[in-house]
Amino acid sequence: MSTPTAKTHRTQQERSERTRELLLDATVSCLVELGYAHTTVNEICQRAGLSRGAQQHHFTTKAELMTSALEHLFDRLGKQILAATEHLPPGPERLDQGIDLLWQAYSGTLSTAAVELWVAARTDAELRTSLLPVDRALGHATLEFYRQIVGTDVEEQQLETLLLLTVNLVRGLALDAMIGGDVARRTALLAEWKSIVLDQYRRTVGA
């Protein structure tokens, strides 16, 4: 008697998770294609193929839905990055390729969605309040990714400094890409930064 009940419960949970995923994916799609100003809950529900009731069951406010979508996107990209680190070579080349992975993650959909939300959050107190803890969590997750690349060869304070500099650089380069900046210039700047990081890494580990 208990088996059918458990099976039904799992099915309901799976449906709930699928509904949530559809809403989050649709939100990201709207942010990237339409921008925050033109992203409405009705449009999100329409793209997800769901009712407003289904949306309100999972997310009580638009701000919660927006920031959850950003978190969902980063979680997906983070898993891809961490999986990719398993195949990185050891030594300085690992750090070189790791920075490339970080750039790929920040320069695409994640960057566009995040910029849309942060610009809107400047004048939207509710969105800003909801976004701040998510942004901190993204920072911690990125630090863990960086730690997986570098390992224990670099002390924590230096690691955090390199991380923050790298993240702010790639965010700036991503914004430059969004407004149509020069590709060759971005490539050269990223290559120069990798050279600086690798030189610092070699000085630290004596490589």
C-alpha cells in the first residue's frame, strides 16, 4: 500500500521541480531577449506554458523570480565549469585554461542577465534586497571554482585577491562585448591578465 503513495509523491515532486525549472529558464530567456524593463510575469508564464497561479505557487514576487533565475543559471554554469576542471592539465596551464572557463561563463547569458538585474536594482529597492545575497553566493561559488583550479599552492588572501581581480575584469570585458566593443582588444586584455596571474603563480610556487 505504501509503494504507490511514495511513487505518487515522487511524481508530484518531480512535476513541481519541472515547473520551477520551466519558469526559471523562461525568465532567463526574457531577460536576455527583452531586457528587464520589458520582462513581465505574464510573458514569462506564456513562454513557460504555465498559468499565473503556477508561478505564484513557486515565487511570490517578481524580484524573487528574477534573482532565483540568476541563481539557477549560475548553478547550471557552475556545474559545467567544475566538471570541466576535472580534465584540466596540472600546473600553470591549468590556471590559464581555468581563467578561460571563467571568462566563458561570465561573458555569455549569465553576464547579460546579471547586468539587466543590477541596472534595474539601482532604483528598485525590493529587487536590490533580493539580489544582494544571491550575488554574494555567486561570489563564494566562484571562489570555490578558483580554489579548485589553483589548489593549495596559493594562500587564501592572495587567492581571493586574484579571484576578485579576475571576476571584475571579465565582468568589464563582458559589458564591453555587450555594447559592441572590439573583440581583438578584449582578447589581448584577457591574454595580458592571464600572463600577470601566471607570473604571480610561478613566483608563489617557485615553478
